[in-house]
Amino acid sequence: MKILIVLALLLFVIQLTGCTNSTPRVKPAPVYQHGERVGGGSTSALEMPEIGTEEGGEYGEEQGEEYRVSELDSEVPQAPTESPVTDLSSNSLRGGGEQVAYAGSAGTGASMGKAAKSLLDKAESQQQAGDLSGAASTLERAVRIEPRNPLLWNRLANVRLQQGHSDLAVEFASKSSEFAGSDEGLKQNNFQIIDMANSPR
Amino acid sequence: MLILLFIAAVPLGTYMMQLSDEITTSFEGRRWAVPARVYSRSMELYAGAPVSRERLVSELEYLGYRKVSQPDTTGTWAMNGGRLLLRSRPFIFWDGAEPEQSLDIRVANGEISSVMDHASGKEIDLVRLEPLEIGSIYPRDNEDRVILAPDDIPEMLKKTLITIEDRSYYDHFGIDPRGITRAAVSTLVKGRREGGSTITQQLVKNYFLTPRRDLKRKSKEALMAIILDAKYEKEDILAAYANEIYLGQDGNREIHGFGLASEFFFGVPIAELEIDQIALMVGLIKAPSTYNPRRNPKNALKRRNLVLDVLAQQGVISEGAAGVAKGKPLGVVKKKPTGQGGRYPAFMDLVKRQLRRDYQPEDLTSEGLRIFTTLDPWVQKTAENNVLKRLQQLEKQKGLPKGKLEVASIIVTPQDGEVLAVIGGRKAGYAGFNRALDATRQIGSLVKPAVYLTALQDPGSYALSTILDDSKVVLRNRGSKSWSPSNYDHKDHGNVPLEMALAKSYNQATVRLGMDVGVDRVVKTLHALGMSSEPDPLPSLLLGAVNMTPLEVTQLYQTIASGGYRSPLRAIREVMGPEDKALKRYPLTIKRTVPAGPVYLLSRAMQSVVTRGTSRYLLSALPKSLNLAGKTGTTDNLRDSWFAGFSSDYVTVVWVGRDDNKPAGLSGSSGALRVWADMMKPLMPSPLDLVVPGTIETAMVDPGSGMLFNPVCGGNGVEKPFLRGYTPYEDAYCDSDYLLAPDPSRGASRQGERPGRGYRDNDGHPDFNGDSWDNKKPGSSKKSNDGLGGFLRSIF
């Protein structure tokens, strides 16, 4: 019995070393081999249009698309800076690559907690780095914390515009203005976003 | 002899080559079917977060954090005076990693007052706890597992495994001849079957073969084990074993691998296991059912202690450590079902339906996706805890048959439409008929806000103060029977301001109003709010003869609660693939579908439902200062009891009724409203602070007539909001007698037009031929064509 096993093993070793089609030992076990990326797209029998992103096709973000920088990139209006008044005069719709400062709470008429502020800052650096999907995600997280903060909705509009989601940008900008109270600078900026989103490319 | 052996070896060699190919393709080609894991939302900790101590502690308990005196290991917490010290777990989110942190959290007055780094005392702006795993989506063969990489497997677990199952694992070549010999002798001599299998053989057995125990299979298993051992690293084979092994049963679900078993039995990640827990799990391998610590705790304890003894005997742990470990209780957590439906079957149902639109079933059960949802376990638990109690109370109070009342509820956030909780029936956690998603019921008066919203979009004719006629109404369509809906109290209420007609849910006034604005326009409003079906525009629709699911109703009310921005309700935020790759995001989308001004006016009227109408119960049940808005709904013979209401942070819809559609004996306010209040009270909702749109102005009006308040007459005026430019233009008359006559048009106004008193005739009947009904209104021409409107006018 034992001899047989040893012999078989011998043969097997010969086979291992001799045959070219055997896989080298270094290959890891399948535990870490993961599937490819899961494709989207299939429609199903789900008959509940009220659930999920109705505009899923339009805004549904697969990463690939998400990182495409739209041509609008260079036309995004600046968010209001510390002083909305001076900002208005200097509102020259500069390049999207440039970053916009956070409008002070005095200017927005809405105070912002530190948590939301930290997310706003993070979103801005993400936007600056071209990670628009990340910026949108971060801003949505901030909106969950402060759902009625007009500046967050404004930034969301800004990011969506940059991504080319004009319809959504308009909605977010309008919503921002509704929460903006007497912050005319912010409202003005929202108008610009809406204007830009509506203008033919 | 040698030749003979050689001749025998040639076919054997060929056979082994065959087996080798089989193993290669199987072991490497077969990807692990890794079920998708579904997570709740994660709790955000920051100064000002609306998280009470109770809520925070509940979250930590859910996450399996252990309460200790000094939280110096991951996943532990302690109370220290007014501070909660916490050692958080690291977690990789969609947008990056959250590191392990030592936190010092202070909670006061139901919210977090500060979050600091425990060591430095430095304030931290924002921390996210890891989300709670709420379920997995595993394939038809019911195998569920959490995959561990070799590095994820604690050293102690590896040592214990080897000590108990295969002591010469690192020395043998896949099979252990001595072990086999021992087993063979024992089988032959003692007549008792004993395992001589190595870990490699066990893996092969689990992985490739059927569980037959004959010599042929044994030989094949041995050969395959040898090949496997020759081709792959010991560590990888051990990891595969640790992920493959069957360790328990949870209903239909099979618990495979130590990663899942750790969560299943102890509620913690494997890295946090102690030696006694490891010993328990390794002890299970021999007979998962016999040693099931939940069902057979005595057996399990014996087995665990035996394992600990062997470990000490073999020098893996000290005698002292074994003694301490043996003194510990089993430490198994109460079984929380995290399987197919998990603890939140109704919510998971919603998640799966949403996923099914974007993913193939195989993707969900095998691709190792991680799905981040919007479920708030605290909100869900609070809602569940209070529903059943109230239902039983109602059954008792009203003398209803026990156990027949059913319930469905959905709680969402108003501004972004995230679904926080779903209740599918009275039995929480029971994966049966999901009424929240699948029960299509008549919505009764829940439809009325759509009727009034349609009217309020016509500011030339309607404002909150507009007087409506709530006298008996008879509708007769050509060729069909007449329809004469009465009020809930079977009384006529004569002249009532529009706001009160909604607040008190008067049917007669509402039908008149709806017939005047046009049923088809009401249907349009319903579509704008989020209704997906196409009901016939029949007059009965005005009183809610239209079927919807609670979910669909919630969508309608979300649109209202957000000031007219519809956000398609979402249960999923993100989907991540293997290796923490972000795959898909379900972003926040909003769309203005109804204008802000009229929605604001409607919301004010819905606040009157609570302060002066059918839902006054809320004033006593919850703080008045919440300014809640809502609407009750009741259907014929008390079959359905509804309440939909919102604060600034929650939109909640509750349905109560019976599955057999028999009368439940409850109106909206005696049934669903009570459940709603019980559910919402412990959630401590934030006051509803409606944003006043720029298109709104206010005016002092005379509450009786809806005309401008006239100080000359004495009495008190009330301030009412109007769409800008549409405030009443006529002072109230001091003589009040004539007000008794119905006059639906009084109080309505037209911009820039002041036509004196001629717009009403002397009997107080509206003059339909004149301009009093705003002939600029798009629906007005329709009114005279639809037959019903004509009839309606003829009955005045």
C-alpha cells in the first residue's frame, strides 16, 4: 500500500516537473480571487417605480462615468466667498479648477456645525482633485447631518453642474435658494448655476 | 514484482494527472460564492448629533461592543461618569477608511455634546461608527460565509485548529499515513470508526466530493489531498479550510467558515475572539449540531473545555490560561438572524427589490458585494417595539378579535427620501407578507391633501380661508346611480373655511371642491406627488377610492414634506465590490414637482389637522411645540385606518387594518394615529419649521367669512398666509347673518380685480355665469363639459 503511494507520488512529481501545463505553486488559493466588477443595467420585474433613483439611468453613477470631467468644468460659477457683496462684483465665472472659499456663516445666514463644515471642506478638496463623485457623496453625507443648510445644497448643485447633470444642478440650486433666507449672495450664485445649466452647451 | 508494480502505477499516474487537473480547475477556477452583505446606515458622532445616551448604547450593543471597565481593546466601551469611553473599530467605507479610535464622548439632554480623542483630549469634528450588518444575500444552496484572508485568521485559531484537527499538518504531505493507520486499526480492532483525516483531506471532502464513506472515495480523497498539498501553500489551504468548514445552522442558512461563525455565535469580528470562544468554535467542527452552544449548551461547554485541556496539554496555552478560560460562560449572544431576511426582513425586502433592478441574482449571491443601506436600526427598533403593544391595546379596548389587526409603516427622511424603517406586519422580524410594500389598500382621506393642493394651485379661487360649502352633495352621472357621500359624523357643516374642511376631513366640502377643480387635475397632482398608477378620474377618487401601498403613500407625503421636491425613496446608498472597490452609488436626486407656495399652504392646513382637526390626539401625546403636520384616513366600514404625518426630520405613514379586508373597527384617528404617536414619541422628532417661500404673504382675515379682517366689527382677526398678490380684497361685513348662506366663492380673490359685491347673488349662491370663478383658470372650461360639474352646479 505504502509503496504504491510512494510510487504514485513519484510519478506525480515527474508529471509536475515534466508537464508544462501545470500551474506553478506560487499561485494563491482562490480565496482572494474575486469576481470582476458587477455590471449594471439589467432590468427586472420590479414594478415599483417609486423606489430607487427614478432618474437612475441619467444620474446612476458607475465609477467610470463618474470621473469624466464635463466640458462645463471651466464654467462653474464660484460659490460666494466671505463677503457676498464683493463676490458679486468679482463674479467672473472663473475656471473650475480654481477653488472656492467657504462662505462664512455670517454671510449665508445659516450657521454650520463643525461636522458639516468638515465634510464641506473635504468635498471641496475632492472637487479640486477632480473626484466629483466623491465630492457629491461627501456633500450628501453632510446634507444628512444638516438637511436644511443652503450652502450644502449650493455646493451639491455646483458639483452636479460640473458633472454635466444640469437638471439636477437646477433643482439643487433652487432648493438652496429656498433655504437661503436673506442670503442674497448665495441666492445670486444659485441663479448663476441655474442660468448656466439652462444655457445650451 | 517490480514490473508488476510499475504496470499498476502507470494507470494510477494517469489517473492522478486527471485528478490534478480537476483540482486545479476546481480550486483555482471556482471562485468562492461570496454572498452580498448588507449594512445599515452608520451612526455619525459629532457635537450636536441628536443621539441620546440610550440610543448610543443601543447602537454599541447592536454592533457587539463589549462593556468593560477600561476600553483598551478594539470593540469595547465603558461609562465613566457622564462620559462614554469607546474604542471604535476600523472600517472601510465607500469613501475611505475610518480608523480605529479611542473616543471620549459626552452626552447631555438627548444629544452628543462633545466628541474628543481620549488620549489627547482634542476635539474631533466627526466620527462614523461602522454600520451594522443587517443581512446577507446567499445563494440557493443556502451557504453563507464571510471570507477571511490568511492574514485575517488569528494565530490562536490556526494553532487551535491544528492542535485539535491535524497535529502534523505542517509536516505531512496532504495525508498522514500514521493517522490513517491508527484509524484503520481502530476501525478494524475496536469496530469503531475514527477519523484519520488531515485538514487537507477534510477540505477535499467538503470541497469536491460527496459525503460517501467507502474505500474508493477515501482513496480519491487521499490522492486529491496529496495533489492539493503538493500544489498549494499550507497557509492557503488552511485559509480555504477555515472558510469552507460547516459550523452551524440558522434556519435554512448554513453557517460556513469561522468569519461568519464568529459573528453568528459571538456577535463580534473574528479578531476580537478570546481563547475560550476560539475553543468553542473549533470544538464545533466535529459535530456542529451536537455541540450547538445555543441548543445544547451542556455538550458545548464540555466539548469546549476538552479542547482547552488539549491545548494546555500540548503547550499551546498555559494550564493557568486554560483554567481561566474554562471558568468562563459560553459567551454566546442571543441569536440574531442575519440571514436571508435577517432581523429586518421587511426592509431587506425593499433593498432586494431595488437591487434586483441593477444586478443579476448570481452577482448578489456570489460576488462578495457590500451593500450600504439607509436603515436606521434605532428608528426601526423603536417603531417595532411600540407597534405591537398598541395593536393589542386597541384590540382590547375596542373588543376586536385578538390577533387580527395588521399594520404596516414606513419612516423616511423628508429632504432626501431615505428609508429609515419599514414595518411589514405586527410580528416584527417575521418574513411574511410585506404589507408596507405589497398591501394595496384604499387610501381614504389620505388623498385629500392632493385635492386641496390642486385647489390651492389656483390662488384666484382658493386660499386657506376660502369658504367651502359642506352641505349635502349628490352626484349623478348619466346612466348610473347617484352618489351622495356623507361626512364621517353624518352631519352637514354648512360654511367652512377650506383649511378647516381639510382639518376636519369633511367629505361633502371636499367632493364639491374636487369636482370644481376637476378630478383629472387631482389625478395629475397625485402623479406629481409620486403616484404611479393610472386610476380612472371618477368622483369617488376624491374621497380616496384609489388603491395604493403604504410605500407609495409615503412617496406622496415625502414630496409634500420636502416643500414640493420629490425624492424617489431610496433604501440603498452605495454598493461596493470586492477589495473595497466602489461600484455603484444611488445618489440623492430631487425634483420639484409641485410649486412651493401651494405646498406651503397645504402644509399649514395639515398642521391644522393636528391643532384643530381629526388628529388633535397628537397634541396630548406629543409636545405641542413640534407643530406636526398630518392627515388621517379612514375607508368605508372602517376597513382601513391610516395616518400620514411629518416633522422636520421624519415622514411616517402608518396603516392599520385586516388582511381579509374585513372591517377593522378603527378610524384613522382611533387606530393608525395612535400607533403613529407611539412610534414617533420615543424618536423625539424635531419641530416642523416650515420654510416660508418667497411667494407667500400674510393678511389678517375674518375667520368666519375668510374676508379681510375688519376692526370696525370688533372681534379678532387671524393672520393667514396667501400666495403673494392673492390676499382677500374685501373687508368683512359686520352683519354676520348672511354668512349662514353657502357661498363658496367668498374669500377667493383675484389679483388686481375688485368687483364689488356683485359676484354673489342674493341667495348666497355663487354666480357661475359671472367671472367669480376666475375664468382665467385652465380647468374652468372643463368644469362645464364634464357633466358632473354641471350636475354639481345644478344642485346648488
